[in-house]
Amino acid sequence: MQTRWLRLALLVILSASAAAQQSSGGWQAVDQALGRTGADQPDGTHKYSMPRKDLQVTVGDTQIKPGLALGSWAAFQREGAKTTVMGDLVLSEDEVANVIQKLQDGRIMITAIHNHLLHETPRVVYMHIHGTGDAAQLAQALHEALAQTKTPPPDAAPAAAPPALDLDQPKIEQALGAKGKNNGGILQFAVPRKEKITVGGMPVPPSMGVATALNFQPTGSGKAAIAGDFVLRASEVNAVIATLRRGGIADSNVEVTWVPGAFELPVVAEAAATSQRFDAIVALGCVIRGETPHFEYVAGEAARGLGNVALAHRIAVGFGVLTTENESQALARVSKGAEAVQAALETADALEKLDAAPRD
């Protein structure tokens, strides 16, 4: 069944990711398995850029260039015999299901499915990935996933010199406090976090997705279309969104709300459903067993309450609340969140089709 991507509320009580690792040389086997040549990054990763030049996407009257918001990428980082891959895949709606299947077959987790653009035609989906294991096997799994898409092969000829930017680059750089680069006619910025980012005690370098990306596509007369991806702490999200809105920059159609615990998920889901602003709600989190029956009460009430919200408001509610014995089990099952998102969206699509069906 083809899934229509909708306005989505994500309710989150715990996020987790497996460890990232250090990089070393010798990526020929990975290049061969992926069928592409990656580029060594200054921070030690080996990164592949896979622009979706095949997609003809517009927002209003603006034709979106690959460098603005249509660039798939994957970065590999190695430590010892194991390698971590992280990335972001740009997909059309009809490519999503098959890509998910191939990634999961290859033990690469889907850590997010969301949107970067608003009101684009056709719709574009962004899928964040994370996997740890043998480098060549990860690359082969990614290769098989990309084969389910129309992602173009690498260019045979060297890239031509980028066109001149119809933008005041020095002034933009001064405003941002960062240096940009001209990538195919797009002014791009990658702004790393000042603090050291670690997962599981291991550092995650900026090129693996923890640098804020800001892209400017000239639209004439010194104006630009802007797209980006902010890397933020939870405490920073609302302040950044408010600042962007004051500047006339729209946020995406996925709204994230953090709640203090699993027991509080139903009441926040009820508020989201009552607002009638969303087509689907996804509850994500984890309840870890303790030494008392409190575990069963909390998990049971969360499931019951979310089910009541779905029935009372006739809205799709994805249940992505894990119940585990320990944190290690939670980390191993973090990809269940993507399944909850997929289930919610397919349910929303089914409800819409039932509503639209002719009645006897």
C-alpha cells in the first residue's frame, strides 16, 4: 500500500542510539560494495554524497536544486573490526517501504522518517539511518537499499566549476559567524557544535550528522531559498523554533513534544488529538523493569490510554513504547520507533480512504 505522508505529532520520552566509532584508513572494500567512491573527511570519517538529481521538486515557483535539500549522504567511521554508518536518505514516497525492508534485512536501523521541506511537489521523505558491524556488509546493505530507488550513479566526469553565487556571501558569513562554500551553485554552511558530542562514551564527529547544515539557493536579486537541519539539545528546540518563526522561516510538519514519562503520554496525546492539527500521533519511549510492579502499571496504563485516544478521536496512534528489562535491550530495539511511525501513517492513510469511499 502506498503511504501518504501527513502532519505528525511525535511524543518522545527516551531517545537512544548505539555507539559511534573512530576512523582509520583503507576504505576500498566499502567503496567497492557501495559502488561509489567516498571522500575522507578531516574529522576521520569516510563520506559519500548521493544527490538526487533525478528528482524534479518545486516549492511554489522555486525549483529545488540537489544541494539545497535533495542530497542523500552516508558516513562511515571505524574502530577496530567494527564500523558505524550514519546517514540521511532522500526518497520519494513510493520508495520508502522497499528501502526500509532492505535496510532492516541488512541490520541497518531507521532512526527517523520525516520531512525537511513544506508544500513541495512531489512530496519528499527523509530517512535517517544508523548501523554498526562489518564495514563492507553495511555498505552492501546500503547499496541494496539504494537500488530500490532512482538515485543516480556517480558522475563519470569531474564536477564542473560551480556557477557564481548571486548572493552577498561575505555578509551572510558575517551574520552567521561561519564560512560557507559554493557547492554546485548553493551556498552551504556546516556549523559544528562547540561541545564534544558522544554516544555511549564515544565521540561522534560533525560529518556524521551532528553539524547544523544551512543551505542558500539564490533565487535572483540577492534573495535565496533556505533549507537546513539544526543539531540541538532538547532544551534548545523551542527557543530556536520561536526565533525561526520570528524571522519568517517555517518549521516542518512534524511536531515533537517531550513528556516526562510513559504515564503522561496519553494525556499529551489526548491534547494533540483534540487540537485537530494532526493526522497521526506517534508515542515513543521506553519503560524499563524495576524491582516493583510499578513497571506493569505504567506500561499498561500507557497502552490503554493511547488506545482510548485513538478510538475516541478516530485518529491513527502509533505505539512505539518499548518495555524492556534493561537499557541494553532498549538500545537494541530502538528501530521499533520507525515501525510505529510507519504503522501510524498507514493507518491514517487507511482511515482517509475509508472516509473517501462511496457509500451505498
